[in-house]
Amino acid sequence: MKFLRVLFLSAFALLSFASCKSQFETLLNSTDGDEKYKAAMDFFDAGKYQKAAQLFESLSVITNGTERSDTVQYYWGLSNYRYKDYYTAETNFTNFIDHFPTSPFSEEAGFLRLDCLYRQTYRYELDQTPTHAAITSIEEFLKMYPNTTHSDLCNQMLKTLHARLDRKAYEDARLYYKMEDYKAARVAFRNVLKDNSDNIYREDILYYIAMSSFKYAQKSVYSKQKERYFTFVDDYLNFVGEIPESPYRKELDVVYKRAQRALGKYSGSDKELDKKEKDFSKERKDLLNARNQKLESEENLQLPKVKKMKKSKNTSDSKKNETSGVRAE
């Protein structure tokens, strides 16, 4: 008896599901624009964004060339955005901007497109082509809408994306240092600053330039050492002249004395220098961790989030901007 009851309930659930599915498919294939439009908005309000997107996509054909056309196209993109299908949403918003540049929704669609591009960028270790594309689009948006309410968020996005490119360039150069190819490392680090003198890792880069020249001199044949130690001295003086209070200063001061000793200009003992290096090595790990955490925080902006705002009764026909409440968490 119990088995029959469970079987009956299961069959009823399956029939109900099939019925609901059938009703949605019937609605999806319907040519009644008003009914489909109302249903799409109802699904959107209920947070059923996947179904809303399907209906808006179907409506885009029916409403093409009508007064509702831009509203349907916009909510199609917004439904995919809320469903977190950012790739499709970006395509929707791009098409919307191309076809409805004067629509009341155009600025908001442009910003949401930027957000989609931003979310599709990769960590610094990976290909940065999407990062460059996002930066270009954000800059174009700010030129087109200089008084946009989203300017702060756009500037935060730009700061984060540029920080990611800075990290990419810095880590690519540091790879030579890790491989102990100090000559190539120094050239690579100098090229990073040549390309972007305001790189957020500038202090670290100047440190590695000096350390690369010192280690390159140290590993050179005797006949080449003097000339290369002088190169290190120039890099050291450049570093302390620009950042005299740097936490790297202690280590570089010891390395400088070693270079002076090699050049015959320092009378102190190796034992004294070894002790200073040993003392500093205890601090180095904490120092680097603290610096990395600070710099990485600049690469990890919290993504903007669209508030789920309550629509007015006339939203379906008015062209009210439903997503005006965008904020950064």
C-alpha cells in the first residue's frame, strides 16, 4: 500500500512537471506578443532569468521594429546578465548599443557590457588580451558619457585591470631572476619601467635591477667583475636616491658593502656582513608577504553588483531604467 502511494505521488509529480514544461514551451512558441511579453517580465521579476531570457529572445523577432523592440533587447541582455551568463549578455548588450544608440537604456547597457567584459578577464598568469579589450572599452565609455554615475566604478575597474597588467609584466621579468639569468633579468626589469614608469611594482623592480646587477657581477669572470660591480653601484645609488626609506634598504646596504669590498673600498670583515645578512633574512619573508598582500589587493576589486530593484507598475511600457542601482560591494 505504501509502495503504491509513493508510486502515485511520483507519477503525479512527473505529470505536473511535464504539464509545466509543456505550458512554457507552448508560451515560448506562441505568436501572442502581449502574452509573451507579460510572461517574460513576470519570470524576470520572479528571478527566473533563464526562462525570461528565452522568452525575450523569442520576443526579439516578434517586436522587431516596434516601440517595445529596445526594451525587449535590453531585458534579454539583462536576463542573461542576472543569470550570470556574461558572455551571452555581453553579446546582447553590444548588439543593443549598435542598434539602439539613442535608447534611454543605452548608457546602462553600455556599463553592463563593460561589467561583462571585466568579469571575463583572466588572472595575470594567463592571456591578457581580454584585459586590454576591457580597458579600451571602459575608456571609450567614459569619453562617451563623461558625466555618468558609473564613473567611480569604471575608474576602479581601470585601476584593477592596469594593476593586473603591471603584475604580469613584473612577474614575467622576475622569471629570469628565478632562473638565475641575471643579465636577462636586469634587461627585462628595465624594459618594464621603460614601457611603464608608473608600474605599481616600481620599488620591487628597482630592487631586482640592483640585485640582478650584483649577482651578475658576482658570477662573472674576474676580469669582468670590476666593471659589473660599478654597474651595480649605479643601480644601488639610483634605488636609495629614489626610495631611501624602502624596507629593501637594509639588504641592499649590505650588498653594496660587499660590492665595495670586491672593489677594494671596504675594510670590514665578511663575518660582519654575514651577520647582517642573517639578521635581515629573518625579516625578508614577512616583508615580502606584506608587500605582496598590499599590491595584490589592488588587483582584486570587488565586482560591481546590480541591485534587484522593485519595478514600477508602468515599467513594462515606460522605458524606465530598472538597473539604476548599481554599486560596488
